[in-house]
Amino acid sequence: MSTLRGMTWSHPRGYDPMVACSALFQQRSGVAIEWEQRSLQDFESYPVEELARRYDLIVIDHPHVGQIVREGCLLNLNRPETTPALMRLARQAVGESFNSYRMNGDQWGLPIDAAAQVQAWRPDRLETPPADWDAVLRLARAGRVLLPMRPPHSLMVFYTLTANLGQPCASTGEGELNDPVFGATVLERMREVMRHIDPVCYGLDPIAVFERMALPDAAEHCAPLIYGYASYARDGFRPARLAFGDIPVAGKQGPVGSAIGGTGIAVSAFTSDPRSALAFAFWVASAEVQAGPYAAAGGQPGNAAAWQDAAVNAATHDFYRNTWTTLDGGWVRPRHDGYMPFQHAAAERINAGLRGDDSADAIMADLNRMFTASFG
């Protein structure tokens, strides 16, 4: 019996469904998969090539794709025998989740988890979430808002606001990240809100924000831009349940432009059993599995069949239906080789600038310089 090794990220949403689905896959195929997990921070920054040399299956973040292509550390999933399945999964994608793992006509991952910055709130404390950015500011002034700003999330907030305001950041090609004047105005909007938010948020990622909001006596009841976690919409997952919906708008185009996240399943180029690894990857990304055992085990599916499934929505108080518009109008961040170091450094620069007395113009000038340099 073959045994594969897999690496995912350390949260029930990332780990539990992989273990549950792997048990079913072993019953079907005789192939066992042993899963290990790494922290969210490692997941966003750890070199994929190092993981590929140790594991057969890897759950990846799509901004790594450019680096992956250069390193040749993952199998290209665009193969003659997989063409029908790829076409089917492309049709079943949530927003741009499938395309985010595609580069130069090749496919390097299959979406198994779809996410974007959405809005979260305590339905027992906040009857109606803010619909626009002015309402967010009023709620922040009342001390009721949290915003995850730990790198890279401060940059994700910047991305989402620029896109929602109608001038998204550059995602392909060299040049500036955004117009210097426009980008500076968006940074000022962020600074204005952060003045009224606990500065501990500069060190909090989405999971930490959710854990704080889900406490029975939480003082903050809204996270207006945060990567959605369906786990927290389930009854009994934490002391208090969270509700989720579309992002509050800053522009005039509705809840569009949210920086998409999510994860994809990839196969190591160094695996000794590519046939079994590929079989699992396509099986776990399929509509049947995503809407069935994957979602049932606490996963947040990447297949639209699951997002539209009545039972999947019932288990999460309509998390999927209520955030669909935001996901469908999401924006894909840069993915070029050299992007990942920029992502972390840019988020750090935003945080240092907003916490200090740096002008928004100076911060934006640095972001543009750093982005241009990231192309080498």
C-alpha cells in the first residue's frame, strides 16, 4: 500500500477536511496520506520548493505561483489526461479562484478553499453591519471595530480598498503599484480608521481577530475587511457565533475588488507516486467531495457547487450565499517571481508608516519603488 505525505496549514479549516477526505480516499484507492500542518504565517511565507522536496501533496497560496514556475518544484496539472477535469473545475470555480493558480497557460494548483476579504460581525451585538466605509469609520470611533493588520494583511486591506474605489493595484507587468496620489489617499483612509482601533491589531492575523471577537464579552463587534472563515459561522465552534457578508463599499461599484485568498492543492514534482498524488488532488477538488465530506469536515470549499449547496449553507448560517457577491467580484493580487518578499516588506512598510508620522505620500513612494524592484 502506498503512503503519501501532505502538508497543509494549522487551522481546523485547513487540516480537518484533508484528514477526513484522505481516510475516504484510502478506502477507495488503498493509498494512505499522512498530513502535517504549519502555522498560517509559515503558510504565507515558507519556500514551496523546500516543502516539495519533503511532501507529495502541498496546500499552497496562489501568490507563490510565479516562484513555483521558476523553481519547477510542482507538477504542471495541465496534462492531456486531465484536460476534461480541468475544464470542469474551471467552470465550477468561485470567482477567480481557479485562474489564480494558472500562469502561462499552465495549471499549478486546484482550488480546494475559496476566500477573499469579506465582512464579519457579531449578530447578537450588531443588528446591521456597516454598508459603506463611512459607516465603518463611525463604528470604529465607537470602539467596536477590529482590523487584522499583521503582515501581509495590511497590504491586503490596501489592495481591497484601491480596487473597490475603482483603481486596483498593478497585478501583472512591471511599473508602479498604483498612482502615487491615489494610493496616498487610500493610505490616509486606512490611517483614519486605525486611529480608532486597538493598535494590537497591527500584530493580529484574521484567526486572532476572530478569536477575540468570538469571546462572550468582546467589546469589538465588527471586522469590515477580513478573510472569511466559515468555521466561525458554525453554531458551537466558539462561544459566540460570527456572521459574514459582503464587504462595506468605499466606491460606487458595489462589493467588488476584494483581494482573494484561499488555498489550492498542488503535487510535488519530486513525488515518487505522481499517479496517486494527482488522483487525490483532482478527487478532493471535485464538486462531489467539496460539497460532501470536505465541507462536512469543516472545510471551506473552493468549488461553486458547494457554495450553492443548501446543506453546506445551512450549516454555516448562509456564510457562502451571503459572501458570494464579494467572492465573485474578487481581485487577484500579483504573482510574479519576486512578489513574495515584496508582499511582506510592503505590509511592514504600511504598518510602520501608519503607526508613525510618515506621510502617506512617503509610504506610497516606497511601495511603488519596492514593487518595481520586485521584478529584479
